[in-house]
Amino acid sequence: MKPISTRRFLQIAGLAVAGILLAACGKKETPPPLAPAPVASAPAPAKVYVVGTDAAYAPFESQNEKGEIVGFDIEVVQAVAAKAGIQVKFVNTPWEGIFNALGQGDRDMVVSAVTITDERKQTMDFSAPYFDAQQLIAVAEKSKVAKFADLKKLKVGVQTGTTGDEAVTKLLGKASTNIKRFESTPLALKELESGGVDAVVADNGVVIHYVANNPGGKFRTVADKDFVPEQYGIALKKGNTELLEKINKGLADIKADGSYDKIFAKYFGAAPAAAAPATAASK
Ligand code: ARG
């Protein structure tokens, strides 16, 4: 075995020391291992606005056989959302509590054939009006009722907390036990069919739709020009101006480009101007 020379030993030792130093230096410059790479390029998931609707109010909002929420209001909001470049999803929400859900932020909007009233304006914001409406009376075919005032001594069904409820409460008096309040308008109309109430007061569009689709119910409608004209708006949480502006812009866009008229014609069979509430409601 050949002994290594002192020179060779120093060479090897030197290389070894240099190697250690290099390794040490190298370590210092290594970035912290496996720091997660920043994902700057992935877009934040788009916000989906939650729209509350009491889907027992055909033809404005109802559930089809598949459980999907459909109707005039739904198509209007979908068209508005498309113009505004926002995403929406509809959540069936009972009428009682629908405005609380809005106030608490559980819903971003409410579209539910909501009449714009001064009282509601104090606790929520409304879009520009998108539909004209009026109260309409439903009675049995053989009923003698000819005008709203004729309901004064009768049992009247309404949906709790609606403008129909308000009108009837005003006529019959706050303390009247003749006002029968229901959680939905269809329930009130069922009660009319079974004779539990003598009349129902509700939005014209819904009453007309119900009477037309339930010929077996033997109903008749009674219009009264004393009912104040109403307008539907999309309700938003008070102060949500950014969303409100988008909605109003979208509404203006769908009115300008004819898509609103198309949706209107699909549900009400004529252009809005030709189907003023008074005309639609008479008989
Ligand atoms: N327009 C009436 C109101 O604002 C009734 C609306 C009820 N809407 C509904 N989807 N149930 O009081």
C-alpha cells in the first residue's frame, strides 16, 4: 500500500475544508424550503348574490315540478344580472321574515312582487319600479260583492303583511276578527274555495292567474278603482348603493333593448303599455 505524501494529504484536506465551506455558504443562500407559491394568477371566485323570493306567487315566482324557482320576477332579475355582469342564485324564502333576512344580510336582494311603499322605504332600498300592479278581489261566482266596500261585513282572506292585508285592515278595522291572515296567497284562495272566507284581496296578477288556472274553484274577480296603484321594485339592504346602481342600470338596459318587453309578453301576453293594470284587472 502506497503511503500518501504530506502534499497529497494537504490537498485532500484543503478540498474537504473548501467543500464544507461551500456547502455551508450554499445552505445560507438556499430559499426556505417549499414555501407555497403565490397564486396571483387565479381569479377570486365571483360573488354569487343571494336573491330571496317567496315562490308561492305565480306567475311572478313559483316552483315548477322539478322544484326550480321560475316566473316573471325570476326572469327579470336574471336578465338584469346578465346585463350587470353579476351572478345570482334564488332561494325560496317565506314572505314573513323575508325582509328580516334582507336586513340581516342573509339575502342580498328580495324579488317577490314587492310593492314599493313609503313605510318599507324606511327600512330597505328599492330599485326603480319594474311592474305596475293593483289589488283585486276574488269572490265566489255567485257572490253579490260588486265593490271593495261590500267586504266591510264579510270574512276576508289576505296574505299576512302584504299590501292586500293593509288595504283590508284599513277597511275592516285593525281589531276586526273578520280578517283571516294566511302565510301565502294560494292558501287564502284555497280557503275561499272551501268557503272559509267570503273574499280574498291580493295582487291582480296573482288573482287573475289563480282564477284562470282553477276553473273548478268557480271564482270571479272584482276590480275597484279605489285601490291605490302599486309598483313592484327589487328590494335591497339599506345603503347597498353599489349593488343598487348595478341593478338600476341593468333594469334600464333590459327596458331599452326590448328584453323586458319579451319577458312581459311571455307572462302577460301583451306589451306593458297595452296591459295597464286597470285593463288587466277589469273582469
Ligand atoms: N305586492 C304585495 C306586497 O308587496 C304582495 C307581494 C307578495 N309576494 C309574494 N311573493 N308572496 O305586499
